Amino acid sequence: MPILAAIMVPHPPLIIPEVGRGEEKQVQSTINAYEKAGLFVSELQPDTVIVSSPHSVMYADYFHVSPKKKASGSFSRFGASQVSFEEQYDEDLVREIGRRADLEEFPAGTLGERDPQLDHGTMVPLHFIEKYYKDFKLVRVSLSGLSLSDHYHFGQLIQQAVNALGRRVVFVGSGDLSHKLQTYGPYGFDEKGPEYDRRIMEVMSSGNFGELFDFEEVFLEKASECGHRSFVIMAGALDGLKVVPEMLVHQDVTGVGYGICTYKVNGTDENRYFLDQYQERIQEELRLKRMNEDPYVALARRTIESWVREDKKIKLPDDLPEKMLTGRAGTFVSLHKDGMLRGCIGTMFPTTGCIGQEIINNAISACSRDPRFNEVNERELDYLDISVDVLSESVKIKSRDELDVRKYGIIVSDGYRQGVLLPDLDGVDSVDQQIAIARRKAGIAENEEITIEKFEVVRHG
């Protein structure tokens, strides 16, 4: 089996003695486990080590694979320039990963390199591996802002490339756990921090990678984790393979969680195609939801499917409810995929003759003209979760006490600059946060005067 094994490891520079200068002893259990992981890799004698690192160059919509023949790096920014690395890249494997991504029009490849230097998310695991074994080439891949399913599929593409070339490979999923485990930690404390560490270690120690998809984006953000997407890529690289997991350590001393597990591949297992299972479950959930869609969401979906499949704008149906044909209001159409926003465009005030036409126009814009995203493609249609908001007229407020993030959306204005935020959004828990986000959307600084209007919505979907 070309992919021989994988390891899940953290990357605190502190555990390098030249960096820690004695302080590393507080995480001695992690260091001991890391030594075992390094020996584990050395015993397999891989041709190539692939590292997914959260600290390589990261793009919102692209997986970067480091190019060129070689790369170097050191811990100089951590005061230990004497600890340095000179690594040879596996250029053939890098090209094969890019070729397979291109065939699928999947956003991954060697474009967009900013800094060729090795990052500490790569160098920390290399430090422990190279204590025992150095006769390998390296492939370094980044994470992205794309969905967890995209990260898993990127791992699948990596596995396909490895198989095509017959490389003997160990995959290293580099990433710390929550950074919000203790009040004295670098990012303070959040109750989601310990919850994340408990859940992720249950998943990773059991090798039940299908549960990696069950971590919601808002939860991951509040936990301030570092490595979840890295672990998902690793899981994708092990897709369909039987693994023998062993948890070596889980430690929390510094306010940041460190977990180390090893995974020895032992043949194939038809029950471990986790992305297929996840997508089947999501499709079934959305199918049941579509059966109960009201006319507002059904119109948006019909519009999007016609536009994406046929490049045609549908005509306003005449069998819509009377309110959709005669009423006028601003609307927003929101698209989500895999729990992540995939497009959202709307109008604060009516711009057409009726609500139905307003939905048609905004549905087309949401799937094809949101500047934050690429256009929705036909492969995505079965995975879109669609909602439609119909807005009331806005009212200027006199006091922030009049606001409620669950009930009211807001319009923040300063002259021609205007930021709009809908109510009841995941991750928006306070009025101050709601206003701050609306300010950023409008490009209005914190010290600038603003006018705030509130509005209510009827949400469909």
C-alpha cells in the first residue's frame, strides 16, 4: 500500500529545546510522544513525507502545494536560527497532484507562492522525524477557506497521485487543537475550547474520521482550533484504507491543546469511504427538506437550477401565492453548502414589481455574482441549502437598546457607505459584534459616526 501510515501532531516551537530553553519541559509528555511518532515514521522508511500545515500560505478558495526543487527554513524568528532545515521536494508527486486537480477543475496546485521558506507547522514535525530518518523527499500542502468536504477531497486527490506513482508515503497532519483552553492561554478561555479538544481526541483516537464533518464552522471558530482542516486532509488521504490508530498523548498545559496519534495502514476497508457516506447523508437530508420547501425557497431553487444548468432566467410563474405576485419588498437569497456560506445577495428595498421577481433576480445574483465566491456549478446544485429572507421597511433607531441580534437586522450608514447584516446569523451573538461586522462591510472605522437602522425579516427555508 503506497500510503503506509499517517500521524497527527502539533507544532508548538516551544518543544524545540533551542527555542524552549528549558520551558519545553512543561510539555514533556508531548515531547515523549513526539519521539515515538518520529520513530514510528523511521521504521516505515517512506520515500516521501507529505505535511499539511496551517502555517503554509493559505487562500480562501485554493489549496497551495509548495513548488520548486527544494526549500529551507529555520527557527530564527523564534530565536533559534541554529536549528535549520534543507529539504528536497518530491517534484513528480507535486506535479501529479496538480495534474489530477486540473482534470477535475479542483482548486489546488502550485500557484500563488508567497514565501518559499518552510513554516514552523512543517519544521516541528520534521525536527522529530529527522532525528531518526532523513532519507525522504517532502511535499508541503496548505489548508484553505473551503469546506471540510473540499479538504477531504483534496486528501483523496493526494492519495490518487500517490497510488499512481507508487510512492511509499507517510502523511503528517500538522495542527494544534484549541487555543482557548485556559484563561492564561494566548487567546483566553472559551467553553468551546475544552469541548473541541474532547470531541476531536475521541474522533482521532478511534480513527472514526467520518465524524470530522460534524464540527460546525461557528463551533470551530469559537474553539480557536488550528489543525482541524489539516486533520481532514489527512483523513481524505486515508480514504478507504483500514488503519490501526494509537493515541500517544493529549496535553493541555499552556492553554493550547496538543494531541498526537499514529495510524498504521493495514489494507483497505470498504466501510471507510467517509466522504461518500457524508454526501449521501447530506443529500438525503436536503431531499427531505426540499419536499417541504415553501413557494419562496422553491422559486429561488428553480431559478438557480435554470440559470446554472441552462444559463436561462426563468419567467415569473403565474401560480405563485398572491402576496408574491402583488406584494413588494426587499429580499435576500442565501446559499449554504456543507454548512458554509456559498453566496448571499439581496436588496434592502424593492427594485422590481413584486416579491417573486425580486427573488428571481437575487437568486441569480447569489449563485453567480457574489464577488466573494466563484459561480455555483452544476455539481453543487444537489448540495445547496437555500433560504429566502423577505424584509420589512427599515426604521432608524435612537438607542442600541432597541436592537436584538436574533430579531432585527441592521443597516449601518455613513454618507454613501452602507453595511447590511441580516438577523439571527450563526456566530453573531451580540449587538456590538453585529455593528462591528456591519461597519467592516461598509468600510467604516470604529471612530466614525454612524446611523443605524433596524429591520425585521420573514425567513423562508
